[in-house]
Amino acid sequence: MEKPFLGVIADDYTGATDIASMLVRGGMRTIQTIGIPSQNLAKSLHADAVVIALKSRSIALDAAVAQSLEALARLQALGAKQIYFKYCSTFDSTPKGNIGPVSDALCVAIGTNTVTHIPALPVNGRSVYQGHLFVGADLLNQSGMENHPLTPMTDANLVRWLGQQTTRRVALIGTDLLQKGVEAVQVALTDLGETGGGHVIGDTTRDSDLAIWADVLQHAPLVAGGSGLATPLAQCHMAGRPAQTPVSQRGAGDGHALILAGSCSRATLVQIETFRGQGGQCIHLDPLACSRSDDHVNTLVTKISDSLKIAPVLVYASAAPQSVQAVQEELGREQAGALVEAAFAEIARQAVPLPQTNRLVVAGGETSGAVVSALGVAALQIGPEIDPGVPWTLALDTDGNTILPMALKSGNFGATNFFNKALEMEIPA
């Protein structure tokens, strides 16, 4: 196989799809694998970038580190020249990790003492100024992310937040230095490396800042952050090389789309209501009902099957923060999350093979992880972009056979009419 320039370790499935679409936008042929690719699958990959999607964002720290190091070893075996540790543009983590400890472990394994973090994604309203992460005009801890059920973000200061996750130095390269240009930033990073290294949070408020960071970091053995850096970094790597051949597309054909929404983000809640308001069929998955009846999911599948004969169907467990909190108080946070994931996994297992299901949209990282695992998805061929960071893909099994077209959406991503927009597009063939 051709050796990839770039190897990406992503800490959740939708985040992996997000960065894969950004790499394609930058001109790289990109394959996303679900979990560590098998030796046979790895041998068949022909791409400029390989994205390994893990489900390591919210798992136990030791397991997250171990999985990330295993992914690193596979990417190095494939010949990747640069490693990109991808996490969410809202820096989803807890004071204990997992971003800091995974970054530290990757540094040791690669043999570098400095890693620069560029979380920003300006096109989706994520910016970093003086080390503080903003979502639009709001500080991160005032954006709704403070209510995240698994990784509540209660501090927008990334230097301080990351500093709780690592014993190494966390430095800031702010806007004033960035505006002095590439050479000034490179000198600052060299000085940091020569005085012990550590983590660097990079201010980024606009796309032109990302271009500067890509120029600075194109030869770094390890970079970390959201997907914003991916497009200009890919452009640096692909300069002078032939552009990739676009994935072929086709119309929707027979059948209808199944949409599964587990995210409780503000964006997804608005997208659900927009879909409903435009006449879309919506079915509620109730975690409490799942806990009380083993047959609840089977009842839902029957209803979904009948509804898909008429039009697309959106199945949602998404709810406002107060409703989520009430469920968690009754069932426990981990139990509530596990019930929802298991329910969506079973719905996917039963509903995707139906002849009336011709494509699948999943909203939410945890939900996406449960669904692709249930369906035996081994890799995704990246197709046309629906909204920034969210492409249509073609889901493949371990032998490279097509399962169905699929879109995996991070909870916070997409326009208000995302679901309808996705359903109006041509899909990968």
C-alpha cells in the first residue's frame, strides 16, 4: 500500500469523521477505520491519511491511554510520518483526563517532549483567545457544555483545565505572538522544547490563524486538537501532489433514511425540533421505559419499521438538561447512558437490514460508537460534506464490502436544518 502522510488518532467516532472530512477538503484521500484496523484491512488501505476512530473520550484513563498507544503503533507500522491526536473542538474532558494523559503517553512513545494543541474550529464558532475557549460569543463554560452529561466543561481557560490533567508544563502562545508570524512562533516553540517542553495551547480566532499554525506544525511529529487545523495541514502536505478522485455519488433510490439521535447538545435539540416542525416523523426512545421493560426496544422497532415505509424516521433520546438530570438521578449517570447506547445499538441491528432503510444518520459521539459497533462497521470511505465536519460516508465491513451510506454527526455540529439537508443530498455509491 501507499504510505500515508498523516495518521490520526481520534477519541470518538463522530470526531473521527469530522477530521476525515476536513482532510478530504484539504485534498487528502482519507480512510477512517472503526477501532484499530485488522492486519488484513490495514493492508488494503490506500490513502494519504488514515484516521483511527476510538471510543476513548469518556472511558477509564488507563484504557484510553492503552488504546491510543495501540493505534499509534498501527499507524507507525503503516508508515505515517505525522501523528494527529484528535479530540473535540470543545475540549471535552474531565479534570483527570483524558486529553492530557493521552497526549503525554503519545509524546513518550513518539520521542518528542512538546505537543501543541489547536482545538479551535472557527467555521463552527470555536475559537481560542488568550487561552480561553469560546463557542460563538460565549465562554465554553457558559455555552451549554457545562451541562454535558459525561464531560461537563466548567472552565473555559484551557491552560488551567489541561494543567489539572498533567504534571508537565502547560504554556500559551497567544494572539500577540501569533500575529508576528510563522518564524516568531517557531522560535517560541523551539525555546519551549529546549527548556523541558510540555503542552502548548495555541490561540486561534480565525481561519488565517489556522494557516499559520499549519505552516508552523507541518513537520512536528505530533500535533493535537480539533479538526480545524486539518484542512490547512493537509494542504501543506499535498502541495504539488495530484488531487484525490472524488467519491462517486448516487441518488437516494428506494427506501428512506433512519436517523438516530442520542446527543443532548443544544444544536441537536434544535435540529430535532426543526425536523419535527417540517413534518418529519419522530419517535421518542425513553430511557426509563427501557429500564422497566425488556420489550420496549422491540416495540419501538416495530413502529420504526412501519413508519419507514412512509417517510424518513428520526428516533431520539435527546432531551433538555433538566430531563437528562432527572433520568440520571433515577437510574444513575452511567446506567442511563449505557441503557440509551444499548437501545440504539439494538435498534440499528434490527432496523438497518430492513429493505425500507437505505441510509443512516447518527447524532452524538457515544450513540455513533454504539451503532457502528453493533453494525460491524470496520471502515468509512469519506464522501461529500453535509455541513462543516460532517460528511456522508460509505460504511464498510472487515472485508471491504458496503453496508450502507452513513453520516455520523457530532452533537454540537450542523445547521438547524441539518437532518433535512442531509436527506436532500446525493449519497456515496
